[in-house]
Amino acid sequence: MRHTVQEIATALGLQAAGAVSFEITHAAEPVGAASDALALAMNPDYADGLAQGDAQVAMLWEGADWQALGLQAAIFAPRPRLAMSGLTQMLDAGLGLDAGIHATAVIDPTAVIGGGASIGPFVVINAGVVIGTNARIASHVSIGLNSRIGNDCLIHPGVRIGSNIRIGDRFIAQAGGVIGADGFSFVTPEKSGVEKARETLGDQGDVANDGQGQAWTRIHSLGGVEIGDDVETGGNVTIDSGTIRATRIGRGTKLDNQVHLGHNVQVGEDCLLCGQVGIAGSTKIGNRVVMGGQCGASDNIFIGDDVVAGGATKVFTNVPAGRVILGSPAVKMETQMEINKSLRRLPRALKQLAELKAEFKANFGPDVQKSVSKSDENT
Amino acid sequence: MRHTVQEIATALGLQAAGAVSFEITHAAEPVGAASDALALAMNPDYADGLAQGDAQVAMLWEGADWQALGLQAAIFAPRPRLAMSGLTQMLDAGLGLDAGIHATAVIDPTAVIGGGASIGPFVVINAGVVIGTNARIASHVSIGLNSRIGNDCLIHPGVRIGSNIRIGDRFIAQAGGVIGADGFSFVTPEKSGVEKARETLGDQGDVANDGQGQAWTRIHSLGGVEIGDDVETGGNVTIDSGTIRATRIGRGTKLDNQVHLGHNVQVGEDCLLCGQVGIAGSTKIGNRVVMGGQCGASDNIFIGDDVVAGGATKVFTNVPAGRVILGSPAVKMETQMEINKSLRRLPRALKQLAELKAEFKANFGPDVQKSVSKSDENT
Amino acid sequence: MRHTVQEIATALGLQAAGAVSFEITHAAEPVGAASDALALAMNPDYADGLAQGDAQVAMLWEGADWQALGLQAAIFAPRPRLAMSGLTQMLDAGLGLDAGIHATAVIDPTAVIGGGASIGPFVVINAGVVIGTNARIASHVSIGLNSRIGNDCLIHPGVRIGSNIRIGDRFIAQAGGVIGADGFSFVTPEKSGVEKARETLGDQGDVANDGQGQAWTRIHSLGGVEIGDDVETGGNVTIDSGTIRATRIGRGTKLDNQVHLGHNVQVGEDCLLCGQVGIAGSTKIGNRVVMGGQCGASDNIFIGDDVVAGGATKVFTNVPAGRVILGSPAVKMETQMEINKSLRRLPRALKQLAELKAEFKANFGPDVQKSVSKSDENT
């Protein structure tokens, strides 16, 4: 795949200068870049690196003096990450899927697959499935009964899509994800120790000791999963089906690798849930929420629109819209920062407290009230 | 799949009233329910929703006035979640597997598979495997050498069962789980910095600086995994084989999505380990233990029967039976609640302490002992 | 697989004594060991167990009196875990793969596979792939465009290797891992609330409220993954490709189950990352670093050589070489130990502080300065 500097600039809506018909085959960091690379130096910090590579052309920060940098041509990117988005999309070679349906794929005759599909080896598509146009479905993917996927999906190898899943257009699923597992929902014939502990926050009652009545019976998940347009799911994610209603993921939301969503969870639009985030059953997350890696949320709570949670934040209770939170249990980020500072001082502070108490006692002991009263009387 | 109200009530052992021959095709939440749905309103809070849907029949709380709710028939569920278990099982359409062994499955001639099996496309079953009756094994599953699975198993797509795994009856495995990975067990020819740090709780000795002798050599896992009857494993779980003895999971225990069990771990009976729980090697967990999402346990510790751990609890040391724990490191739940409250007050408390100390000093300074002694003498 | 005691001793470079031609078929713990087992009792604590089994031969601690223990022969292991490594390797039956390429495997004609390969059913190998000699690749594995793997690899079932991945010799991948997923890298046309919150540590500015400009656009990952010799990856790991440069894992490093590495992460040599560790994008980890289970690291930080992190440690900032750390946020292990002790005392300490303050006030109230001054004047 070769592109001229001008082709790239035009595609990205950016300005180019110099020998814009120069052809590149790939993008590279400036240091060690080959002569057919587009070097990426959108920040003056990377300028020195250009001399340590053979790149003839580069993408630079706005206003950069490309000629002084010894380049033959340049593209200027005032918002570098946005330019990266367009550029990396242009240069992505894709999964290498052949057009059409691979001979080894097992597709139920009742399944309907739109035009322009590329379906790889060993794919299994069950009865009643409907898939839109231009599907790209890589090897070893399985899709359960009656699930529907919109147009232009890109499903990496080994993704497991269960039964009764409804997905919008432009869905991207990284490898190994499980969408539509049975929820973790069990019941005991009699009230369990856990139910009691939750009610009383700590006391399990007699159940803990008698060890009776705790054979768990499954509540099956019939509600499936509903996923809006432009959603992406990461590698090895797990998303449970809802019990009666669907588990829902709103338009534009992206889930990173190993994210886990329990049954009946609702995630709003344009959210980012980073690696290994876990959301327990029936919790509702608003729009534009961002949760850093390894965050967790308890079941049956609400996290408002525009909430931002720092890495490893554990959310046990509702969070109002717009709040920036951190810690376990989650509090406002600035509060957690103060708590963290205080924690480092805590061991010394406890010593000081003990000393102060001792000093106070030594001075005023059991008689202090009297003695001070006396000295007051003297005045 | 159509069921009359009476069929459902009879199957669940519940009372029904009204036009009990009314047929439903599925269950639904009351709001927006279709006319062929069984609406689920087992709590008076959901009663209003019935008017916002077309459901003619519903499952209601005990003693509900179904006629006043405008229904044609009703089933009464005194313990709603238990009723849900039976109902969702009745209405689950399953995986859509055809009877028999799919033509594409690769099954070693020495493997023995019981009667009534449904085995999907691209399944691989290795030499020496024995599987009981009525197995339902979905597409892309692989089963390693000499593993044994009891009757009535249900294995979702893409599950990886390793070699030398012994599993009881009625096993359910959600998609993508790995059962019987090699344990994370390595050794260095010389004592490593980690071993020293564990011994001394913090000081690595010279190893950290000399960077010698740390090429890790694998200890292979030969012990396999032993799993009792009625066990379920979630999507993308990972369970390591034991080194010499087996990693064990007791009867009736359920693991949620992305649970990780290290090598030689023993989990008792009827436990629930929620999403993303991780248990490090050789740790022993009792019966009826419940661990909330993202809990973790160190290696080589014991967690007693009936322990309940709140979400994200990290267990570093042994926990006695029956305890309800929370936090990192885990303490009794009520202790953690108090610590959490205290933490929020901590920054202010440290200020108060500093002020008090300053005030004390200002008043009594270095001479305070003397001056107070003097005033004592005055009395 | 039968081995004489002498064969094992010789292979492990250890001393043997007694009837060294005795043949064993497997290794076992002493209690309940069969008569054809090699009992493992490398510590005097296990000696009693030998009487509770039928083992005739055992591996013992150095200097053990094997005859007094009633054995016919013994091997002596001065460093037991090292002996376990060699022994378990000898006794591991492997994956049971047949020699050659299975008839069902789909291998692009442009792929090059070295001599001695065993490639299982339903494997997919894409165009441009190069694999060294003696590859053992189990069922359902897929390998993307132009990826290269060295000699003697062992890839368990269902591993997903993406495009443009370069892996050294003796690579071992446990089942279900995803190597080379697209990184979690998105950009909004306008600055997002998250970017603002990170800059200001808490204040999202107007973005949180206007809800504009937050449709995330993907930055594709073109850099692939580079993995050194002797690396192992656990079950269901996820490793993202780098954006422009590669995500890198150094020689000899081992990743446990469900480890997650974000895009552009660099992990040094001989590291151990335990179960469920997550490393966010572009973070750099030195050599010989050990991170306990469920540790996490923020993006764009450095963790120095020989750092050891206890379980569930969350690293938000750079860590100097050689440090042993614990807690969230990570601090020196001994500091965290002190903080943990202090935390348990905190609720009581806050009460004491309040009492002391009250007592101080009661005694010296608003007039204390004066009254004390007076009593001073009395002296």
C-alpha cells in the first residue's frame, strides 16, 4: 500500500508542503525511520529524532520549519491525535480476509447475510441470524440463535456472540470476546447467608453456621444484549445477557480488553471503559462516562453522565453526573488525593497523638481539672 | 415454544388463577409487554407498569388482586427469584445444537461419548476422553488428553478443557473459559529477589542489584483439575491445573466471568465467586464462601466456610469461618465501614491534631511542666 | 511413559540411592501414592505421609535416611523447586498433537512453516506468516498477516495471534490468549472532558455539561507486538499491538492468566506478571520486575528494574529500581504495612483526638491562654 504525501494530507483535511508527490509505504517514529516511511513528529520534542533516521517526509506540528529539518515534504497536524486516527486508518492492512464466505464456514440456511460479506474459515452462524452488508467476520467466530448485526461489522477471530443479541452498524469486536453469556444469577430455595449479610451489612444470622439451604439454582438469562451503532468491544471481554430485558450498550461506547459487564447492566453512549473494568449486574452508567483500568462498580447502582473515574476506582454507591472520582471506595478525586497524602502522614500522626495525649496527662493527670480550676480561682 | 399459564404454574409448583389455559410465548417486563408475554410483576412496585403494556397474564406477588390489575390470569410467586429460576429454565431456547455429532467434529477414536450427545461444529476431542450421557458441546470446544466429564454437561462455544481434567455431572461452562492451563510456577537456579523479599517483607538483598540468576524455569502442571457435580464456570474464566495434586472445585460451586484460579487452589462446595475474582496458587477456600466482584486472595492462605467478601476485597491472610469481610487488606466488614468513615474525616483530623499540638505548645511550651507543677504547689 | 529412578536422577543432575532401576509412571504426593509413583517428599514435613501411601521410591530432602523411611530407592533434591522443574518437564505428556499438519488446517500458501511441525485441527495461518522449526500449534489457533514465530513454539488451543507480531524462540502460549489486539486509543475532534480532567486533576471544565464533541474515533494500531525468546503468556491474556512502534515483551518474561498489556507497553526481561495484572498504554517496565496478582499500572509511567509489587498494588507514578511496593496508591512495602496497622487503629484514634480536644477546651477553654499566663505570673 503506497500513498503520496498529498493523498494523505487530502484524506486528513490537512495542509502539506514540499514534494507532495513523494510516496510512503508506512508510518514510523522518527528515530530509525526508513526512507519510505512517513515520520511522525507532531511535537517539537521529536524533531531531533528526524536526524537519526532516513525519513524524507514527515507529519509535523503546525508551523514547523520542515525545510530546516532537512525534509523533502511535510504534512502539518494541528491536532496530532486526530490526525493519527485518520492516518492509521488509511494504513491499516486489515485482517486479510478474502471476499465471500469461506468454504469451511457452517452457516444455517435460515441465516441472512448481506452483500459484500467476507466470512473466514470455521465460522459458525446459527439459525435465524441476520447480518447486514459488508460484514467482515474472521475465523472461528460463532453467532448464536436469532442474533442480528448491522452493516459494516468487523469481528476478529474467536469472538462468541450468543443468542438473541442485537447489534448496530459499524460494530468492531476484538478477538476472544464473549457477548451474551448467561448472567451470574442464582437463587437458593431459602434465604441465603449472603442475602442476610447484605441486608444487615455484616451479620449472616444463623445461615453461616447451619450450612443449610445453599444449593444455588440458576436464573437463566433470556433478555440478550442490545448494542448501539459504532460500539467496539475489546479482546476477551465478557458481556452477560439480561435476565428478561436486555443488557444494553449505547451508541459510540468503547470497551477495552477484558471488560466485564454483568446481566442487565446499562451503559450509555460514548463511554470509554478501560482494561479490566467490571460492572456488576443491573448497574446503570450514563453517557460519556470514562472509567480507567481495573475500575469496578457494584450491582444495582447509578453512575451519572460525564463521570470520570481514575484507575482502579471501586464504586459502591451512586455517583452524580459530572463527578471526577478516585479510590476505593470512590470519592471525589481531590478528596482521595488529600486522603492519600494524609495516609502517608498517618503513622507519624498517630504517634504524635499518643505523645500529645501522654504529655497532656502527665501535665494535668487525673487532677488537672481541679488544679486548673484552682489556678483559675487565683485570678 | 408456547406454554399455558397452568403449565407454568404446575411446573413451578405455584398457584394460578383466571384463564389458566392462556398461552404465552415469552416473559417480559410489564412496561411495553406484548399480548403474548407473561408479564413479570412479582412486586407491587411493578403493578403500574402492567397498564403500560399489553400483557394479558402476569406472574404477581402473593395475594395480588389480579382482576383489579386488568389481567385475564395470574401466577403467584411468594419467593420471586426462585420462581424466576424455574420460569427462565422453561423458556430458555438453549444453544440450538442439533442432535448427534457434527460432521466437522474431530474426535479421537479412543474417546468414549455417552448416548444422547449433541456435539457442534469444529469440536476437537482428544485421545482417552470419556464423556457421559446427554452431552451438549457447542462449536469450537477442545478437550485434552484423558479428560473425563460426567452426564448432562452443557459446554458453550470455544471452551478449552485441558488434559487430565475430571468433571462431575451437570457441568455448565460459559464460552471462552480455559480449564486446565499450566500453572504460573517458575523457579530460578539460585534464590531469587522475590523469594528474599517475601522472606524479609521488603528487602531483596543483593539480588536486586546484581541482576543475576533470574532466568525462570517452568514447573509443569501435571495434576489436572477436579470439578464436582453441578459446577458452573463463567465466560473466559481461567483455571490452572495443579502441579502434582489437582486443583479442585467442590460440588455446586459457581464461578462468574473472568474468574481466575491458580494452580493447586481448592474451592469448597456451593461457593459463588463473582466476576474477575482471582485466587492465587494453593489457596484453600471453604464451603458456601461468597466473594464479590474483583476480590483477590493471596497464595497459600485459608478462607473458612461461609465467609462473605464484599466487592474488591483483597485477602492477604487467613480468614476464619463465617466472617463477613471488606477492603484491602480485608478486615471485618463493620471495621472497614468505620475505617472508610474515618478516612473521609482524616485530612481534617490531621489538621486538628496539628492545631491542638500547636495550641498545647503555645500554652505550655517547654516550661509547661514546671509552671503546672508550680500551680499545683499552690493548691 | 516409564522412567527408572536412575534416569530421572541423571536427567536432573541429582544423586540417587538404592534400587535405582525401579520404574515409575508418574509423580505423586506421598499420602495415597500408588506403588508405581515417585513420591515427592523433599521436606521432612512430608516424611510421615510416605507411610500413608504405597510409594516404593521417593524424591527426598538432602541427607534424608531413605531406608528408615521404608523406601526401595530415593533421589535427593537439595533445591526442591528446581528439581520439580526438571521432573515435571520429563513427566509432562504434552498436548497429544500428531506430527505434521492436520488435514483441516487452513494455511495460506505464502506462509512458511519450519520442519518438524505439529499443527492441529482447525488452525488458521494467514499470508506471509513465518514459523520456525518444531512448532507445536494446537487446535483452533489463528495467526494473522505477516507474523513471525521462532523455533520450538508451543501454542495451546484457541490462541489468537494478530498481524505483524514478531516472537522469538521457545514461545509458550496458554489457551485463549489474544496477542495483538487493536489498542484502546481514541480521540475526539475537540478536547474531551477526560483530557481536561487529567490536566487539571479533577475539573472537567464545560465539557461535562455540554455533552458535545465526544464521539470517539479510533487510532488504529499498526506497530504489532515484539516478543523475545523464552517468553510465556497465560490463559486468556490480552496484549495490544503498538500504535506505530511495537508493544514489547523482553526475553524470559512470563505473563500469567488474564494479564492485560495496553498498546506501546514495554516489559523488560525475566519479569513475572501474575494473574490479572493490567498495564495501561505506553508504560515501561524494567527487567526482573515481579508484580503480584491483580496489580495495575497507569499509562505512561516507568517501573524500574527489580521492582517487586505485592498483590493488588496499583501503581500511579514512576517507581525507582529495586523498590518493593504495596498498596493503592503504591508506596514502599514497609510504609504500606505501617499504614495498614495505623488504619486499623484510626477509628479509635479519631475518637481519642476528639476527646483530647474536648478535654483541652474544657480545661483551658477560650481563657486558657490568660489563665495559664496568670499562673505563670504566680511563680
